[in-house]
Amino acid sequence: MNRNFWIAAALLVTTAAGIIIAQERPTFRVKVDMVVLSFTVTDNKGKYVNGLKPSDFRIMEDGIPQKLSTFSEGNQPPVEISSDGKVKPIVIDPAKPEATRNDAFLGTNVFVLFDTSNYMYKTFVYASDAIADFIRGLDRADSVAVYTYSRNLSRASSLNKDHNQAIFGLRKAVAGDDSALYNALLLTLRDAAKVAGRKVVIVFSNGPDNASMVAPDDVRAVAEDEGIPIYVISTNEVNNDAVSSNVFKRLSSSTGGKTYFARTWQKQVEAFEAIREDLGNSYTVTYYPQENPNEGFRKIAVELIDKDKKLRVQARPGYRPRSGF
Amino acid sequence: MRLSTVFRRLLCQGALVSACSLSLFAQDLATRAWELERKGQAAEAVQLLRQAVTAAPDSANAQRAYAEHLERHRSPETRAAYERLAATLERTGGPTAERAAIQRRLTALDLLAGDRAAATRHLAGFTQVGGTGLSLNAATKPAAAEYIEIPGPLRGFARMAALSPDLAADEILPSLARNVVTNGYRAYASNDALEQTEYLSLVLRYLSQARELEKLAGPDKVIRIAQCDTAETGTLLRIIGYRMRGGCGADLVLETINAPRAFLTTDSGFPLGELELALRTNRPWEMDFKPARVPLLYTRDYWQPVGKGERPDFIDFFVSDPSLARLYIGVAKLDPDTAELLRKAMPSPRFKLFAHVLDFFGSMFRIRDGKAIVPGGARSEKAWADLNGVSPEKGVEFFQRLLAQDDGWLASYYDALSRIQGPVLDYLTEPQRLNRYYDAIRGKVTTPGPARPVFRSNTDMLLLTTRLRMDPDGKPHLPGGIDTWKHLFADPPDGAKTDNKIKKDSVNWKEPDQVMEALFGMSRKLAENEHLKIFMALTDLDRHRTQPLTPQVMEALARNYYELNAQFALLDESPDLSGQSILKFIDTALRVQKIRNQTRRADVAGSLQGLLGLWQIFVRQGTVPREQADSAFASIVSAFDQVENERELFDAGRTGVLALLKASKSDVKASYQERMLDLLAGTAAPSGSAAYQQLVQELIRVFEAQRLVSLDTLFQLADNLEGVSKGQALNTQLAGRLANRMSEINLPQGDLTRAEKNSGAFGYWTEKHIDDQRKVNLRRDIEKAGNNAKDLAELRGALAPFLRDTLVGFNYMHYAPPGAQILHTNPLFVRSHDFIGLIGRDATWRPTELYGSGWPRNAGGRLLGSLVSLPYALAQAEQNFLVPTREQALIWNDLVPQMMLTAVVPRWWNVSQSQIHWVGLHVAYGETSLAEAALSPSIRANVLAGLEPYLAPRRLKTVEEALLADDVPAARENVMPSELYLLARKLAQADTGSPTAAEIRRLSTEESAAVSDAAISRAFGTPKPTLANSYHQELLNLRTFPTLMGYSSRILAESWESNLIYFAALADQIHASVEDMNVLVPEWTQRTLEQIFASHLEDWPALLRSLRVVGDQVQKQAQSQFNAGTSVGGNAQ
């Protein structure tokens, strides 16, 4: 049968050059989309370093320098970086927000994934309070979604700039039974991946999973590839469940997020505060990757130019380019 | 995508119609429209008819054709079209008979739409033009004798008690009772006392909190908070377990102060967020806290006799007594008239003694005119009287005695026989046999009875009576003949046991009745009834065959039942599979099982099963024609007969692939991989349709996600290696391709910490399989072989594990459930399939099972066992990825995978548009019949008689009461789509007045083969791997089953046959093309599942509600697209 039509269609809809990887059926391609990269810079005391400029950074992919398209710090409006390195504000036409889609970079799209399984039964309401406090403290520009999970995911409140709606959804969460954390996290990442701009997923969980069919490291790979940092607040002690703790640490560190072990309500509030600070003090850049034959994992390095060597950059280590038609 | 296809056709047709509109009136519009429909162009037919109406606004012919067409397709515009026709006929002085007919039709459609006012108006119009015999009843549904109150809004209580908010009022207490019985208590082995579970404890605590809130709400039952800083605010917050932080004003936050109370507040859905916002903004806030009034069966005094002390609230009393709750379930399932008679005869304390029997076996009890209705009718009444000790003439006493008799065994017998009909019922209720078989079931010791556990245990008798087949001579079909069964009882197969008496007697058996007696005797056992299972499985195997299997084959199957029973569904796929092929398969399967090298055994089993799975798919889809099925099967099996090493395994796999491609008449020059994808997508002749392309794309996506190696690469590489053994050079490009593929996958253990590895449960054999593949280095192997021709010739054996994964992967791809998150996310899912199983469990030919879900250390779940039940296992693995749209949902563990399987296994390439239309017409006719039944006692009697074989007495009564109250939508909510279809099958042929019935007759005349019952069963039936040991699509037209112990609810799920019927009718309604159904049905199924909110396992109306929600959404979307499309084309009405 003739599939030329589909091949042509695939070429038309692919935003950048494709590389054929399936030899017999030349329709499956590597898609190279714009990369959104968020990172924080801290000094040797762990304090955030603010006020850096685009020219202070060099972004490398597999050692190949990248040309930045936009740059923003915290929740400040992004700036466009021209080919000569100069910056200019992105003018957003309020009448055509879709046309100037960089408005998506105003604020962060925050997906909260709340464990309502049996494992959280005793701390369910306190956790709910802590999450509500976190949502109240988010920047106005941030959008927030609240998802809950036990055996299945539930979209308690879809992504919305109206934070009250998120709290209403949160406050009506229903306690469930089994815990399928990694299934739910995967579905949350899939939702987050559909949204333009900067996004993070915050997992609030007790740790155990007794119903997932996907492994944490497969889910981690999705987060890496989509550029979505995962923050985890575990309501368990780090030593209580070494396996879950290790998984959490791996998930967050390899996606540019962090894990907090916060058993008490007070610790949970502090963890949320830390995440909020992270979001408010992070830098976000976008770029279209330079030509790179690597179809597998591409390593990202964020280097600081002419800056104190003791500064530390925390970013996701890399990603795999998407496959598709 | 599908709807826009319809558009394009419409727009095109619009131009055509405009061009020839002047000549329309001279032609038979209806015939032209019909011709278009037959070609699958129903949307164009509508357009044609619309154009005709627009072009000739006064033409009754045009309007009639248009309205009737809309009616046949259940269009929401039907009533408006008939209204216009009625006006035209009146204006032009049309014949009174037709005017009456139109008014009648409108009345029925009004009732169907729940528009009673319009129905009254049109009925008056009907009478005005001389119509007679129809009337509205205006009867009100029987009100409950009494209501009870549950504090607070029903929604809050329903959330806490896990009840669907969509439940009908009279279903609330029965559903609550069911939850109390199944979830409310647990027993400890050490004593008989029952202890409340956390579920029930929370319900009771909620009730207590709700009463406090009710008190706060005051006499008018409204909680009012005038402003933030009031005493009421403090009281409210104390009750709900919260306090203010930050004081009144913008900084106010509600935070937990009393966790148990706060939990109840949140879990019951109290509007905490809204309250918090009101307090923060200092606005008044109020909440209606009126108690929910819930109807009670009988009276409160019956359930809660007045004693000396103060009676607790009924709801607390009710949930605190599990035996009372169980009695309530049993009574609620009874036919109401029968229930009333029994109530009068039995006070609740006595009735409670038999609550368990009534719950399991009472739903078919019926008393009419004082007599008990018994299975077998008048002929068997004497036998029932003898068995029960009371004549059915004395209805109430008969059932009182039946409940108490033999600890429930006789009631269970009555129940099983009440659910069947036809020749099997006639056979089993022949008085002598009735007695004889009951003696066998009852045994000598009746305790424990069949109603002891929470789920009924004597499932096997119900299955035996349901699945028994009769031969043309009126005797039961014994697969393999009586001698086979004599041998099997005298010398039981492995894993089967029988008692000595049967063993001894069996030698002298001469009649099938003797075998049946033994089988009935075995059905009372919870275990060790292998003979019965073998009998049912072999009966199923013979059911679809053109020629029954010989005694030799049957005995071989029976003797290997223990090892190979799961594979019977595979052998059932082709009715032409020869006995020789089956014997060969048994031999080869057992040989494979004995391969001592586990790695090789897994590779051989995986390759063979992968190929046989493909054979099954292609035979099912008709891409391997019937006449080729046996030879293809035999070729595959023979190729694996004597596999001794990896090279032979690779060659056998390749032989199998070639046999399949040859049988499917594939072009030998075509790419193996492409051809296989085409066949997997579902047809031997790819149409190039968008639906087809979409299926192929999805297959490729999964293939790539699983990092599988294409057949072309493998076969080219094998040919190249063959050349290498003859001195040619290695094709480095091909070898590199293989190496690249393997470099993309990593072992799951790679990133794990020591603690994770130590606690890991990832399978040893699957991990080794993957690790071995990663180590393949062809260049190194060639160098190592040097000039040794023999070693060089063996090199292609290294490709065997890759070929196994590709073949297994093809099966996974084909059965990928909607969403297929696992297949897209875990690149090792296919490679991890474990054909060996855990130590001590030989899983090679066992059913496919899910293993390793949960716990991060498992590196993801995987499947274990053979591939034979892969569609179900994949659906099972995927079900937790469904995202319920409701805040609380009971996703049925067994029902959901079965429904997903039903969406994936059947494909629509061999279904015709006429067949879709046939189902649509019947559903439309069934609905209209329900509406007409509300208008006429004689039609009502016919309709109820038509439904009686499928609906339990209680549901039938509910339908009758709804019809008597002119509430046709309520009646329709209680008749499942498959039942509507069957009702129409029974009634439509004799109806000469309905245009829908006329079209049914026309189709049955013109396309008799396509719309025969057998063809419709094949097209829209559901696979029933547990109930019928088969993946054949089939409509068994059974009453939906109760929950069954042992078989869990899989059989219950398989008895639900409405999904494809409903979707076919929906497709007919929106004019979807039959090819598009391959894509639409999985999507609609997923949406349906995400809508389900059921309160218990047998909550079928909840399932129907979900179907209707999705159907309404689809229909509205189609209508708006249709209207928008016609507007664009300038063809709007």
C-alpha cells in the first residue's frame, strides 16, 4: 500500500528537521522541539544567586553550545535574545495571547499530585492544609492544578490561574485505597507536557506504591525528556523506607527538582516554602537545539561564564529527543 | 477526524443534490435514500431528504420520507420533522388514517423524550382524527409506605457510604445494605463475633457529625453564618474540626484542629473551600442541611419492631445489623408482589434466618395468582411439590419452605433452572430428571449450604445449566461421546479426582443422563470438580466446530486439561482446525514444556506462542481464510516440533512467519514487516482509510517504544549470516542496526541502589533474556567461529531471542488497550514477558497473569504465563490508568478489563454498514415499543412478555411500573441495549404500521445472510474467554449473571453484552462509517469507563448511564458538526 501521503504529512507537521530512525518504514522520526530549561544558581552557603544575565550563562548539549531564544528570572517577564546577544522584552498582545505564546512563560504551571491513598489516611487533612497554604502563597502569575491519586488519578482541579478553584478542588479530595503513585505521576507528566512554558510537578506522598504498573525510572525518563522538574515531599522519614527514599531522590535530582522528607506538618510547610523559593529564584531559558546526531540521551550542561567557581547550578542533566510521526 | 469525513461527503453530496433537485419529486425519495444508506452513505441520504423538504415545502411525501428516516436513526430532530408533516397533512387534508398514525408516532416520541405535555397534546390530536385504543395512564409510581431520614444532604452521606449519587431513591437503602454486608464487618477466625470495619466506623461517625450540624442548622435546616466573627462560626468550625488562623479578614486560613472530624468534613465533600472564602471576605454563607428522605421497603415497624426502650434512628439501627441488611438486600431483589406476600407471612426475625438464601437465590421467586411459578411450568409442578414438600399451588408456603429446605440447596437449584430457557430447560425439568439431578446436587450432607459466604459459591451448577448443549435427538451433548466420559471417570486425568461410587458406576454407563447426574453431583463441590470443568470446556470447544472432535482428540484434551486448559481458547478460534493438528499441538506443547534449558524454553515458547497468537488474530479477522486456517496452524506447530538449538528455533520462527504470510495470500515480494503491520491493523486488503492509517501508526508507535527489531532486519541479517558461512562479508550496516537497537535499552537494575537491588523482585529469566540480547556481538562471534563452517552456520541462532520479542511484540501491539500507557512508557514490557514463571510454577502454557505491580523496586509490572489471555491481562494492567471523571468511582476490577477487551479484540473490517443499521433500527424500534407500551395495555403485555426471558422479575416490575406512570425514560433506564435489541427482534416482524419495522423487514429480505441472528452475533457479540472458553464474538443472550465466587466477577462482566450493541446503534445514529468504528469504539469505551460510578458489582444501570452520557456527548458533537457543515455548504434547513 502507498503511504507516501503519510510520509508527506509527517514532514509537514514536524517543526524541525527529522532524522529517520526506522529503516524499513520511513515514517518514524526524531522530533526536535524547543527546549525549556529551568535551573537555580546557589552560592557556597546554599543561597540563591539572583540578577544574573543571559550573557552570564553558556548552555551546552553534548558539548555543543546552544543559542538561547528567551531568558527569564523567577516570575519576571521573559526577554527575547537576538542573534547578536542583545535582549529585548517580549511584547504580548493581550488580544492575541495565543499568537504570542511566550505569555505562557509568565509564571509557572504547577501540578500538585496529592496522595490520598490509605497510606496517607492519618495525615490526610494536615497534608491538605499544607498544600492549601502552598497554593495561597504562589505568585499570581502561576497556574496551578491539583491532582489526587490512590488507585487511579483524579483531576480534582485542572490547571487554572484562579488559585481558589485549586483549593476548592483540594478541599473536596476523597480518600482512596491502594496507591499507584508512579502511574499517577506518569499521567500528571503527560498532562504537564501538553502545556507550554515552565512547569513543575510537586508530589506529596507517603512513599509506598502497591498498584503501579510502570517503574519510577521509566517515569523519570519521561520527566527528563519533557523537561519537567519533579519535587517530592515525602511524609515519611528518610530512613523508614530506604527504597522509596532513594527513588524519590533519583526522580527529583535527575529532573532538576528536589526531595524533602517532612514527616510533621511544620516540616511540610517548610518544604513547600523551599519549593516556592526555588520557583521564584530560578532562571528559565529556551532554545532550539543545534544539530546533533545523538538520538539518545543528550547531556545538558549549564556553565557560568566568568563567575565565581563556587557557584552551583542545579538543572536537569539532559533529555532524549521525542520520537513521533 | 471521522466526523469531518462525514462532512466532506455531505458537502460533496450537497452540490450534487442542488444540481438535480428539480427532478427529486419525480422519484421515490425513500428508495433513493435507502440506496445511499446501503452504500454506507447515510449522511448523504439525510442530505438528500433535507434538500427535498427544502425544495418542496408542501410535499407530504418529502416530509414523510425525511421524518421516517430521522426516526429510524433516532435523530433528535425527528419530532420536529413529524410536526411539520402533521401540519402539512392537516393543511392539505391528508388521509385521516395517516394523520392519526403521525399523531400516534409523535405521542410515542414525546413519551420517549419525557415530554408528557406534548404527548397529551398529540394524543388528543390522535383521538381527534379518529384514533382509538391508546391512552395515557397517569398512574403514579407506587409510593413507598414509609420514608426514613438520613441527617444532612444525601450527597455527603453517599460519599461516605460509597454510594453513587445517581442512584434511584429506592435503590439507596438496598445499595447501602449491600455495602454493609460486603464491606461493613469482618470476622475473626478465633470467634464468631463480627467487628465493624473502618468503612462502617466512618459512616457512623459521619452520621454523628451530621446530627451536630443539623442541630446547628436549626428548625429550617439551613446552616447560616452571617459573618466571620460570630459564635455560630466558632460552633461550626468546632464541629467540622477546623479553626481559624490569622483572624477574620484577607489573611484568614482554615486549618485542622481535630483531625478525625476534619477528615469526615473533607471526605464527605463539605464545601470547606467556599466557607473559607466567605469567612475571608466576611460575606454571609449558608448551606442547606435538610435531611435526605429515603424510601423504605415495607414499614419501619417491620424492620425495627417497637420495643420497650427508645428506638435508635433507623439508619444507625440498619447499618448496625448485618443480617438485617442482608435480608433487606434479598427482599429488595424480590419481585414486589411476591415480596409483599412473603412479608405478610413472615415477621422479620424469622425471615432473617434465611436472609442469606434469599439474597443469593431469591431474585427469581415469583408468585402469580397465589401460585409459585416454577421452572418447567405445569409439567414440573408435581416434581417441585415432591422435592419441596409443598405444592407450588400454595405460593407463599412454597417459597417459605424453599428458603428453609436443605440449607439452601433446593433454592439454588430453583434459581439456576429459573435462569435458563429452551430445550435445556425442557430437558432438565423433565420430572424424573428434576428429582434425580437434585438428589445428586443435594448429596447426603447438606451443610454447609451454598449460601454461606458473601459471594455465592455453587457457581458451577449455574454454569453447567447455562452452557449445556442439546443434540438434535434431545439428549445432552457429550463431547467425545459417552465412552470418553466413562474412561475419564473410571481413570481420571491428572489433577482430577472423583468419588469411588461414581468411578465404579461409570463403567456401566449407557445414557448421557448418567453422565449428567455425575456432573450435577460434582457441581456442589467447591474444589476437586475437574471433570465438570473439563466437560464445560470441551462442550464449548465443540460448539463452534463444523464437525465435532473425535473421541480420541477429546480424550487427549481432557487428559492434558490440567496443563493446557488455558489453550483451549486458541484451539477454539477456527471451526475447521483438524483433530490431527490439535493432537500435534498437544504433543509439541508438552515437548516444549519439557525443555530443560529455561532460557531456550522461554524463547521456544515465546516464539511459538507469538506465532499462534498471530494465527489466532488473522483467523479471527479473516485475513487467513477459513480454508487455510488448519494448514497454517499445522505448519507453525510442525516447525517447532523438533527444535534443538537456537538456530533451529530461529528457522522455525521464520518458517512460521512465512506460513502466516502465505496463508494470508501476501505478496512474496512485499516487506515482511509492512505486511505484518497491515495484517495486524486488521485486513488483508488495506483500504487506506484514515482509520486504517491511524491503527497502523499506533502499531508503529508501540513497536518503536518497545525497541523491537523489524522482521526485515532480522531476516536480511539471517540471510547475510548464511552468506558469511559461505565466505561473504558481514553486512555491517545491518549488524549496526541491531546493535543500535540494543544500545537503546537498559536493564532496569542499572540505576538501582544496593538496597533496591537486594529487595528487587524482577524476574531472573526475563532479566537474563534481556542481558543476553545486549551481549550479542555478531562481528565478535564471526571472528570466534573462524573458518568453522558449522559454527558459522549456527550464527543466526543469536537472532532467535530478537525474533521471539518481535513476534510477542506483534501480539502486544494488536491488543494494546486504549491509552496503552505501559507500552509507551516501559520499553522493556514486551521483552519482560515471563514464559517460565516463579520457581515451582510452570507457567509456560498457563493463562497470562499480571505480576509485579506496585513497589518501586519491581521495575514495573510485567506479564507472566502464556500469551493466550494476553488481551485481558493487558487490559488489567492498564485499568489503573483510567482517570475517573467523578470524584469517587468504583472501578470494577473484573468488569473494566473485560470491557476494554471487548473494545480491542473485535475489529470492524468485516462488519457491514447494513449490519450497523440493522442494530440501530432494532434499538430504535425497541425504544419506540417501550413508549407505545405506555399507551396501550395490549402492547404493554407484549413488550413485558418479550422482556421477561432476560429481565429478573424485580426489574421487569420496575419497567412495568414506569410504563404505567407514562415514565418511558425511567423504563428505558432499566432495559439494557442488548435487551432492547432482543425485544425488537421479537416484535418488529409482525408490526406493519411502523416505518422502522418496515425497514427491518426490507433489510431482512434483501440482506438475509448479513442480518441473520448468527451473523449479527458474530459482528456485535462479545468475547467470553471465561464463560465460554473462547474469544469468538458471540451474543449468548443470557440474563446478566450474579456475582460468583471463585470465578469472581469475570463471568458477571462477560454476561454484559450491551456495549457493542449500544455503540453500533450510536454509529447508526451519527452516520459514522463502519471502518471508523475500529478507532471510535476503543475511544468511546475508555470514556464510558471513566464515567462509571457504580455502587456495587451488579449495578448495571450505572453502566448504562455511563454509556448514555458518552452517547449523548457524541451525538451532540456530531449534530453540531453536521449542522455547521451543512451551513458552510449553504444547505442549512
